[in-house]
Amino acid sequence: MTTEQESVLAFDEINRKYAGEWLLLRVTKTERDKILEGSVIAHDTDREKIAAMLPRAQEQQPRPSLAFFRAKSPPM
């Protein structure tokens, strides 16, 4: 599992960079419920490792500004 320095990236860039990995993302910008950008808190190919981090992250970030998902490459 890798934790990241929290730099803000565009959502498409996040999906390209971490394609196939599970992510815990701090969402920084949305538009009509669509994530536009965020900072990666952690990523790994093992879903359970990232899922285990979710409760602690929610305690630190009580508002619904976290996302947990598997990244996929955007269509070419």
C-alpha cells in the first residue's frame, strides 16, 4: 500500500496514473456530483488494504468529501 503526499490532480489524471488500483481520494472539486479533482490519500491493488483505511479517514474528514473506488483508464 502506498500513501501519497496530498497534491491535487484532475480526476482523469488520477485514473490514468492509478489505473487498476484501488484509491482513497480526498475530493477537492465536484460539479453536479461528478468528481473533477482530488488528492490521493492512498492507493494499492489490494482493495481490502484501502478499505481498511476508510474509517480512520472518515473520522479525520467528517464531511462527505472522500471517495473510495477502483481507477480505470479513460477512453482514448
